Amino acid sequence: MLGVSVETLRRWETEGRLEMHRSSGGQRLVDLEEVARLLDLRRRNASDRPVIAQSARNRFPGIVTRIERDGVAAVVELQAGPHRLVSLLTAEAVEELGLRVGDEAVGVVKATNVIIEIPAAKETRA
């Protein structure tokens, strides 16, 4: 799951980076929670390459005005000039981004389906 060798796991145990315990037969065992902790640490410390271009053209810089979370999902509201954008994302994403009300953020809108409607003509008054 971690994609490392047994020797690396042993070294991490010696260094105190990984907690293991032994089975009654002497095998090294690693709890799933410990593996999840290491994967999360790796993801947080990853040096992501910066984005230099993207296809989304609708970018709205603004201020986070509301965050509502439950166990899994979150609603984030962004005031971008006269526009109010509302995004539904995971609660985990909100935590990873460190989003708080009052933070600057950019809403990026990429729609696969946009419908354009033409309203009926206005009545003219004589």
C-alpha cells in the first residue's frame, strides 16, 4: 500500500516514523490506521508541480463568506465582486485547503453544459 520495500519499513520502525507490533509468530504487523497516517503525511508533504496553464477560463477571485460542513460534504460560498458562487465539495477538501470564512480564494467554473435562453420580447408602451 505504501509502495516501499520491507527494508524501508524496518528502517522507519527503527527511526520511530512507523509503529509496528509483532504477531505471536514474530511477524511484523502494521495497523491500517498507521498506513493511512503515512499516506496522508506523504500527500501533505508532496511537492506538487505548480499549474502554469489550464483550460478553465471562468475564474472569479473573491472572499469565502460561508462554510457549512457535515461528516462528508461541505458547502463553500464565495463572494466574487457582484457574483455569489456556491460550491459543493468534500469536507476533507475544505480541511486540506485550510479554508476559513474571510479567506481569499478563486472560484474556477468549468461547465460541460451551458444553456442559453432568450426571453420573450418586452411589451412596448405607446
